[in-house]
Amino acid sequence: MTDAASNALPAAEGHPGHLAPDTVVVSAGRPERVHDAAVNPPVVLSSTFVGRGEVEHGDRAYGRYSNPSWDPFEETLAELEGSRLPGLVFASGLAAVSAALSLLPPGGVLVMPQHSYQGSLAVAGQLADRGALTLRTVEIADTEAVKAQLAGADMLWLETPTNPMLEIAELKALTEAAHAAGALVVADNTFSTPLGQRPLESGVDVVVHSVTKYLAGHSDVILGAVVTPDEALRRRLVEHRSLHGAVAGPFETWLALRGVRTLALRIERSQATAALLAGRLLAHPGVEAVRYPGLVQDPGHERARAQMDGFGSIIAILVKGGAEAAETVVEALRLWVPATSLGGVESLIERRRRHVNEPESVPENLLRLSVGIENPEDLWADLAQALEKAQA
């Protein structure tokens, strides 16, 4: 760890890290405050580090084990999630997912939402095909149905809201049920970010992030991260990262930390715009249905309101006219960017079933909207004209 932890600011009661989250994103992971010190941590471009004697766990030693440029980001993420141990940065979100799945015993039983991120489902499915695990997919919003699948399970994978259906899992109840069944609980917190919810507070064992998305926030890095307050689990995850080589570049990690500095402002803006757009889309004649937890009509609204600090910046809509009409909307847009991924400053839109790995239960006419920080009226005007063209 760096000296940044010793520079913690005074306590703000009731929040992990003792500071409000919009302060943590700015203040955490800073260098020691000494005369003429840099305000920002440096980028350390070195593949190896000076050392003598036996290499022990925690030694820097080699760039596959650790890098000083990782430390500030890992400490900041841990403080945001409410972990007493630093997080772990990985080369990609899927590298972080793979590391978390490595905590399963050989042939273990994994319970996973049927509408998880398709990359997570693909990795789990591949491992299941090889006999490395048994996969049970569930409707994660149906708490009782999930509990019924936990008998004999070794891990419960939570994603809430789900990608791209925006279903809301009952975090605390499912975590308690999984622990009672003897299962570890992993939560993918990419959509919500630690500003929207902190799964560790509900007893979750491991939190996974695609840092590529909201944390970095500028569509310019590929990174992932894992956070756990359990020392034994963290040591296993460190070993997995070191041996499998899914290590992050120092410059990419530095960029991610720079992105985190504006996370609160970006989320505040994009979330407010998402709420505005979701309401207008709900009333639009060219839209069959809207999923957004902030809508009182949404099936997950009450649950989201109870366990989240905000409803997020992702909207899912079903376009009248099927897949062809949905594609017409995408093609007609001029401000929204037709692209995969999410969480950047620019607004992105995508018909998710264009991906061959997307579950068949995801409707062909579903568009996932990642709301950025542009002017809300400009975003709406672009959506409205595209929807009109699709219905013409």
C-alpha cells in the first residue's frame, strides 16, 4: 500500500471509508502530503523491481505481481466499496470475472442470472462444457426461485441491475440465503458503481467491476477489478492474477484513476438525464416497453429504491416493429453512438441481440441505451426523430 491511506480525511459518519462517496472519488489514492510532492500519483513504467533474498508474498519484485501505479486505484476502489483491503486491478473486466470464478472448487455448482453480462455467461458456459463447473441459470429477480436453486451450490453470482434486462436482485436476502447454503457470493457492480450501491454492505464476499465502463468513464481503457474484504480470498485472487498473467498496464490504471475523479459528477448528470428520457420514452407511441428502475411502473422500482442510492444511467427499450424497426432507430440516430460497451461520457445505443452470445430470452427488438453527459434535450430530439422514422 502507498502512503495515501495515512492521509485519510476526517470521518463522515455512516459511509465506508468515513467520507461521502463524492469526496472519496476525489481525495482517495493521493500521494503523501509533503513539501513539493506531486498532487497526482506517478506512472511507474518498470517491469521489475530491486530486491534481495527470498521473495515473499506481498513483495513487489516483478511487474506481474505488483506495480506502484496500481496501488492508488486499488485503494480508492476499496474505499468506495467499503473494503478494509485494497482492491485488485486486472487487464479486463472478463479477466476479473475469470479470477472470481476461479474461487469455485473443481466441479463446483454456480448459480448465475440468466441475463448476466453475456461475457460472464460465455465464460461460465465454457467452463461448464469442460466439466469444470455445473451452471444453474436463474431469474435473479425471483428471490424464492433463486433460493430453490441454492441447495448444493458453491457460488451465487449476482448482477443487479442485470445486463441488459435491468432486473433487480434482492441483494441482502439472496446473500444471506447463499451463505446459509454454504455458497460464496460474487456481485458484479459495474452498472451501479459504488456510488449507486455497495454490495459488501449486504454481506457479499467479492465484488467485480468492468473498470472499462463507469469507473474509467471515457471509453479509452480496458480494465477490470475485484474487491474483497476477506484476506484468504484476496490472496487466492492475487495468486490467480500473478500466475495467469491478466495484469493491468500502469498507464491504463493511471487513466482509470483519473476517470474516477469525475465519477460522481458524471453519474449525477447521466442519471438525471436517464430519468428524464425514460419517462418520455415510456409515453412514446413507437416504444412497446421501457425498463428503468427509476420508473415507478418498473417491476424492480421498489426494490431498487430500497437498496440503491440511485437508479443508474442505463435504459432498455423495446421498439415497436421488431428487430428491423430497432435497427432503423439505430441507423437514424446522429448524436447517439451505435456501439457496444457503456458508462462513457458519450451516449451509446445498441441492439443487444446483434451479439451471437446474447441469451435468446433477450428480445430481438431490445435497445440498450447508455446515457452520457450531453445536453438532455439534444439527446431526446435525436431519439424522437429516430423513433419516428422507424414507425413511418
